[in-house]
Amino acid sequence: MRRMAFLSLTCAGVFWGLGFPLAKLVLGEIDAPHMVLLRLSVAALVALPFALRPGARKLFRSPVVLLGGSLYGIAFLLQFEGLARVTVTLAALIVGVQPALIAITARLLGERISRLSWAGVIGASTGAILIAARPGGAGTPMGVALSVIAIFIFLGWLFLIRRAPKAPEAMALPAVTVLMAAITVLPLALILHGPPQLDLSPLGWAGVVGQGVFSTFLATAAYQFGLARVGSASAGVFINIEPLMGTILGVSLFGDKLTLPLATGGAMIIAGSLLVVLGEREAPLAEMETAPPIG
């Protein structure tokens, strides 16, 4: 079961990592709020059949699930407002601080974190600070700030869904989460920016659909499946597949410049995250499996 959980978490990291370059394709034609609205609308259409099943309906009565879904949508808005102001590589690497924050929060909530994991937390956090403090030509301070704020909101979502009521169907919670995210973003995007532009190029629509299906719905479902079956810090480290994918694609496909601070900070984030995984192996398996299942 743990192998399936880690495979699922790996898929989630890959799908989320694809979201950065796919978003850059779309941001050349529409602004970030409208892109997020279209992305979540596509994801909501895919999620709707799962959300309407009897096993999923009770989740709409859970304040934890509803708040978590709303935070998920707001985090996407802020993240891609930040992406519009930074490169694919920088936005992806900033995400690498999130596993460290997950490990710290998990410890505060009572999960055991080993000394090796703490070493990884410090290393990854230092790398993220290095990137944020010296973005160079890779982005603006506002872009970095929005990206960092989005990370903290995503962190709140992660710990809310871990406390969601158990659903009899695995796809119920991710489906309701995505629907609530779309419902939250819809009025914000329309009030602040008006109706979205729909006459996108085929490449633009491919970016929207790819984000909606892979980087939102499937990534959300895969991560929630894995998170329910391993410790928080172990699950969190797989988020670093996202900055790794984003960095590789940003440099190879979008011509992003890999500066020394970006390269050093990225290496520290990835190395620190690997230490977290190795440190989690020191925790007793029974303790890692005490988290309540989420679907």
C-alpha cells in the first residue's frame, strides 16, 4: 500500500510541475485570474460526476472540506498572479520551501520528526530564502511575495484535508475540493477582472485543458490518496518534484536563465527534501499511519 501511495505522490508532483510551463503558454494570451478560472472550470467539469455521487454529497456539509476547497482556489489565484511576474524556474523553485513548512507544522501537531528530517528542513528552507532574497532577473519582489503567500495558503489546505471526514469513494474528496475551488474563484475573477477571454489559440486552450485535467484534478486526487497513507513530511517531500519539473522545463523550453542563486538554492531545496524522506524512515511505521484517512 505504501508503494502505491508513493507512486501516487510522485504522479501528483509531476502533474503539478507541468502546471508552471502550461500556465506560461496561457498567460501570453490572458491574465492570471482568468487563466485560473478557466483551469478550475475545466477541472470542475471533470470532477462533477464524482461530486454528485451519494458518497460525496455529505462532504458538502463539512466546514473543513468547504474551507479547504476555498483556500485551494485562493492559493491558485495568488500563485499564478506571482507566476505572471516571475520566470517558470523561479516560481517552481519557491514551491520547494513547502515541504519544510509541512514538516514543521506536522511536528507542532504531534507527528514525530527525526533529526535527519530537521536537517533537511533547515537545508531546504535556507535554499528557499536564498532564492527569494536574490531573484536576480528571474522575477520581481511582488512576484516572489505572491508566490510565497500562496505556499502558506496551500499549507492550510493540506492540513484541513487531512482532517476531512472519511468518504466511501476515493474520488469524492478531490472532486468536492476542486468544485469548491472553482466556486470560490468565479466571483473573485469576474468582479475584479470581468468575464474571461475565450477566443484563445489552440495552444492556449491546450494549456488550459492540460492544467485543468492533469495539474488540478488528477494532481489533487493523487496527492490526497498518498497523503492519507503516509506521514505528512514524507508526503510533503514529493511536492519537490514540482520545482524540479518546473526548473527543467523552464530552462530547457522557455529559455529561463539558471543563475547561481537559483541553481544553489534549488540544489539545497532538493537535497534537504531528500534528507526529510530519509529521516522519515526512522519514524515507526505505526506512527506514520495514525493520520485519519481522507478518502
